[in-house]
Amino acid sequence: MATITSLVDTTTTTNQGKPGDTVQINGTALSTTTRVNFGSATVTPTGVTATQVTFVVPSTAPCSGQVSVSVTSSAGATSNALPFFVIAAPTTTGLSVSCVSAATGGSVTLFGTNFLSGTQVGVGTVGNVAVTPTQPSQVTFTAPANPGQVGTVSTQSVNITTAGGTSAAGTTLIDYYLAPTITSLVPASGTTGDQITVNGTGFVGVDTVTFTDSAAATATAVFTPVSDTQLVATVPGGLATGAGTITVHTCGGNSNAQAFTVT
């Protein structure tokens, strides 16, 4: 009678896998096998030799959990059974940050379910990052830089690949930002309380406008966004007079330091 000695999923090289994977049943006296018993499902083998039977994990397999696998011969004799573990597909639910710099990328924690057998995180068209999760519900990785980015903001889908498959694309998103650029200030000098029009590019999601004075001291300004190319900042108090600069910060990083004179 047939005897099974091991089950090997050809994708994971273990006795774990997902629907659609090819599994090798190794053993003895397998040449008369006519069906594979996968839990309550009956599966037709894709290959049969005296020492090996191959089959494809059926789509009717449970979402996750242990399944007994045996083979039955043309004479109706059934072998011993060994366990096979169906791995649930991963899902993603969110990220620790909503955006990173296109120039540098950055550290990101991905949250979701069924991560433990994860091998890589995919970040849209930017690239893949190898991971080894230690928790089933989160994994931290370094999002790669996106040096070829043209637009100020590029939205990318984040997913994870595990032995259970790849999570759905488009459900968890991250934005890549180019750093802003200041092109001019109107006026280019002023005193406390004056309103300065800052012109440039990439003024999307501006979170800070900083004035630096002649003594290298800094102060954060109150500002009003006007458009992606313009904002109005109020000169803050406490600055030393003389030559200084203004910078604008977004998720993409700091802009160039534009010359500004505190009067």
C-alpha cells in the first residue's frame, strides 16, 4: 500500500502554501494513485510516479488552517495522511506615515494581517523591499527613494507578499513628495508682522515656514497657503536684523534657503 513520507509545496519548499500552488507528495508505492484527498476535497493528480505525486492545491481549500492529505489508488486503498497548512492571504490596513521624501524614502511601518511568512513589501512602481516580519500584524521597512519622480506628489500602492499570496493593490497608499523650491520673495526684506509673499514650486502639504536671522537663530512663521506655487508668511518676532533666509518644508524635505533681510 502507498505510504506518504513528506509534502513539499514547490513555492514555499515547506508543507505550507495557498490555493493554486503545486505540491509534491513524496513516498513509496505511489504509482497507482488516482486521486489526492485534500481534506474533504478530491483532487486529480497532475503527475504520478512510484515515488512522487504532484497536485495543485484546490481553490476550495479553506482560507487557512491544517488539512490532511492522503492518496487513494486505483484499487481503492488509501495511504496514511500527513498535514498540510493552508496559509491565509495577507491584507493591509494602513501605514505609520502617509508620505516620504522622493529623494530619500524613509522608514515606514505597514499594518495588516497574516504577515508572518512575508518575504517582500512592494511600493508601486518604485520597487520591492525584502522583509522578515516578526509579528503577524505589522512590519517595518525602508521605503526606497524615487529619484525618477517628475510630479510634486506621486501616490504609490503598498502591498506585502507572503506564502499566502500578495495583498490587494490600491488598498494602502503612500505619497512620495519632491522637495519644494523657492524662486522669489516679495518683498525680500521686512520686519516683525510684515507679510511676505513666497513664490516657488512644490508648495503642496507645506507644514513649516522658517525664518533664519543673521545670528543663525530660527523662528517658525505663521503662513497662509495660496496655491502650489505661492504662500504668504508673516515675519515672526525676535529675529536679529540683517541678512537671513527663508525656507519652506513639506514631506519632501526643506526647500532651498532664499535670501531675506530682517529690517
